Amino acid sequence: APAPSGPSEMLLIWERVDVLAYAWSFPIDGRRCNVGYGVFGTRQPPRRTVLTARLAALLPHGAHTEAGSIRGHRLPLSNGGVCLGRGRVLLAGDAASLINPITGEGIYYALLSGRLAASAALRSPTAALPGYRAMLRAALGGHLRSTRWLAAIAGRSRVLDLLVRAAARSPATLELLADLAFGKGSLTPATAFTVSRALAATAV
């Protein structure tokens, strides 16, 4: 869609209607932006009219009204399991279900897994899958376990609200949650203590 006037900015706007959902607007090249709306945890695909109506309600600059095309698809989130391929076929990014279950982000995973798949194929052209699996486990194993756990507890509205408030009060918690949402951060005993302490302080 055409970008709004003014400085380029990335927007993420969260809401809970019946389920957790969010709208986004990501700048592309200064003239265009990628806009959309996604929901989490639904058993049935939402109706197109509902999705576009919520997109229109949440995005402030109305870019959706001039969108060149509006398409939708189910995101294969990583908390449903990761499939890295079979035989001589290696899968990366969305094809491997490498999509963050907290935010729906997949670009970082796609770039990282694609690079690791290429490296594994160069090292062992006829049997690359074991090496690829080992490299991805080393790079993202702890992170994927952490995001699955966080997605499970964030599905409860009370916990999600507390996490957002904790992040607003604590720069360390904000940095950790941002890393889990958009990078490769993982929960360790120390970082889990940081989050727990921030949640406890927020709940009081």
C-alpha cells in the first residue's frame, strides 16, 4: 500500500477481541508499506471481511484503502513443530515452520536458516540434513523452546497484560522480550528471574 506522509515508521498494534490479534505496517522503500492484520489461536479461519474491517479500524493512516492486493494465509508457527526436510531436501524459513509464535515474525528465521542450509549442503552435498539440523539446533534450539513457552503463557490475557506492563517499567525486560519476539534470544535462569521479578512487581 502507499506509505503515509511523514517519517517512515514500523507500527505494531495489538488487540484482543475474541482472540489475540494485531495489525502491522512495515515500510518498504519510502513510497510503499506492507500492511496487514493477523489473529492467533483460532480453530477456524477468520472471515475476510472481519480481517479487513479490523485492519481498517486499527491502522491510523488508512493505507489499507489503497492496498494493491489483499491476501491471507495461515502462518506455520514454530510451536506446532519444525520440519527441516527429508532426504536431500532441506527446508528453511516458512517452509520449515520457522515463524515466531509470539509475533508471527519470520524474516530473521528465514535468513538464518537459509544460510545454515546452504552451509550444510556445501559441507555434505549428499547428506546435508543431519548437519543442518545440528547447526539450527545450536543456533535456535534454546530460542525456540523459550518462544514456545512464552507463547503458551501469553495466550492468557492476564499474563500478556502483565508482560506488557513489565516491559514498560523495566528496560532489561523490554530488551529480553524484544529479543524473543524478533531475534534469537532465549530464557536462561538469570533472564527468567528478570522476567519473574518484573511480573511480580507489576502484579502488586
